[in-house]
Amino acid sequence: MAGEKGLVLLDFWVSPFGQRVRIALAEKGLPYEYVEEDLMAGKSDRLLRSNPVHKKIPVLLHDGRPVNESLIILQYLEDAFPDAPALLPSDPYARAQARFWADYVDKKVYDCGSRLWKLKGEPQAQARAEMLEILKTLDGALGDKPFFGGDKFGLVDAAFAPFTAWNKVFRVCVVGGSWLGQSVWVRVAYS
Ligand SMILES: N[C@@H](CCC(=O)N[C@@H](CS)C(=O)NCC(=O)O)C(=O)O
């Protein structure tokens, strides 16, 4: 049964992309039906029909209509539920900045983090150096603020937070364990 807002989430529990959507739905207080797609066992017809292009989770169904790609889902939730707590600021420039950093996380962190997991030897050392630069860049964007958007948890935090669960991998790329970041949830994840 879809939640009272007509929302169904096709997801796989361990997916950082699915976790982004679950975090956003929780922040917004939107009820939804969670449908586990056991990707190890294959893909359901519903998933294949709902995301015929990429065939990936997460998929958010709203009144039966699928929305694909985690960052697009997050932005869709902003548009479709304007009365729910916002994850994007109202100022157009600040919105563009938030989208820029969410896109940066999307392009850089997953790709580099996956290489850290998978590679060994010199290629892994290269990925480690790259990850350090990525985290330093994100730390610079965070600055002294508790969250990327300022005082309030926002879209960039939701986009990045799931990857802090990879802290073991991130730690190996942190020289002397010194990169901690300022954000509340980064501190929690690394403590
Ligand atoms: N860019 C996509 C990535 C989604 C993604 O990679 N999902 C993975 C699970 S973490 C998946 O469904 N993999 C199945 C496959 O690649 O066939 C997003 O942000 O939603």
C-alpha cells in the first residue's frame, strides 16, 4: 500500500543512493511504502518497467508515476511537496550552489570511493590521494557551518551523508586521521 501521499520507494537497503531518498523523506516527514528490491536475487518487473533506461534503484513512484535518479528524486520532492520542510534554500543563487555541491558529491565521491574499495597497490594509492583532495574540497565548502547549507540540514547533506558510512574506506585516505569536517553528522559518523 502506498503511503497516504501516494509514495512508494523501490530500494535496496545498502544503497547510498536509496539512503539519500530515505533521509530526504524522513526530513520532510513524508510517509511512503518501502519496497525492498533484492538486487542480489535479480530485478523485479516493476523495477524494470519503472526505470527501463538505467534499471537501477532507487525509484520513487508518486501516484504510480516513476521518478528515477536519487538527486532528481530529491529535487522532485521539493517541487511536489512544497508544504513539507524544504531541503533547498529559497534564494535562487543558494539553490544553484546546493545543486552544484550535490552534483560534485555525485560525480566524485561514489566513483573514487568505489575505486578505493576495489583497487589494490598503486591504483589504490592514486584513488586515496584523489579522495583526500575531494574531502578537502568538501571540507572547504562546508567551512565553519554545521551543514552545507548553513544552520539547517539540506540537500547536499542528504546527498553526502550516506557515504560517511564508508568511513573505514575514507579513513585509510586520511593522512594521520586528521580530516574530520565540521558537520554534525560527519562528526557523528566519524566518532
Ligand atoms: N545515479 C544513480 C545510481 C543508482 C545506483 O547505482 N543504484 C545501484 C544500487 S546502489 C543499482 O541499482 N544497481 C543495479 C545495477 O547496476 O544493475 C542514482 O543516483 O540513483
